[in-house]
Amino acid sequence: MATKVQPSADVSKEAVLGDGTSVWHLAQVREGAVLGKNCIVGRGAYVGTGVQMGDNCKLQNYALVYEPAILGDGVFVGPAVVFTNDHFPRSVDPDGRLKRGDDWEAVGVTVKDGASIGARAVCVAPVTIGRWALVAAGSVVTKDVADFALVAGAPARRIKWVGRAGVPLVQSEDHIWTCPQTGEKYIEHQDVLTEAPQQ
């Protein structure tokens, strides 16, 4: 399947778009960015220099994914989400001179397979969002998020566990959690959730 880039989008010739990927109106994909197959980059979204995205990712309208972010397969980034990339941002150095790209070291946000970031959330680099985790809309993520964790607030904290379907899990017995939608089971041990072996 061919890629689809709207005429008003700005996609660098040095970017790589996988088969079936779509880039919508006014979006920008910078040089060196690599997007996997069947990705969607929504209206006005920004993909920074060298950003890496897996297959089947969705960046909703006006999401800002600054380098050096890395997104796994099946990642959802909601409308107006921001991934930062600087520990201590300044426009000028102590002498008042405008800072340039070489004057600071970029740090990135890593999002693992299947994770979702809700609308207007801010992920303050460097943080890692675990597999199939869910960041609630409007949250401010300042610490790593565990696999399958649902986090919310500013700063974001875990409030529930979610499964691959994205719905909150129900505790069915000690240390065992079940997805009410799929029936899949998960095991909790020392604040870590893992998928139960299939029987």
C-alpha cells in the first residue's frame, strides 16, 4: 500500500515513511525521522529530527513529538500531546547569547508497544512509558510508567491497571487481575504486572 502525504504537509526528503503511512494537512515530519508501516500523522502534528516510530502508530492532531523520541508498534498519541526533550530548557546561555542545537543535549521520551497517551498530556523527558500503559488525558508524566499501568494527574501516578484492550482490570483473586472485555488474566508481583501464561 502506498504512502499518502497531503500537499500542505511538510515531509523531509530525508524522512522514511513505511508502506500505508498517511501524513495529513499541515503536519511536519523532519529529516531522519523513520515511520513504520500504516502510521497516521494527524493534522498539524510534528515529528522531530530522527524520531523513530514503529508500525501502526497514530499521532492525533497537533501532537508534538520532539527528538529523540522512540515509539514502539501500535502506539497512540492523542491530540495536542507534547513530548519534551530538554532537562533544563533555556533560550539563551548565561551570557545572553542565543543557544543553538549544539549547546544542549537532547533527551527523549520512549513509548513501548501498544501504549496510549491521552489528549493534552505532557511527557517530560527522559521517561519511558511501558507496554500497553495508558496515560490519562491532561496528565504530566515525570517518572517512568510501568507496563499496563493507568496513570493520571500532575504529576502522573498509577491509579489502576489496564490490559491490552485498554479497559481497567478487575481483581479476581490475590495478585490476579482479569480483563472484563477479553477475559485475559494478569499477575501482579511487587507492583509489576505481567501477562499470565496461556493455558
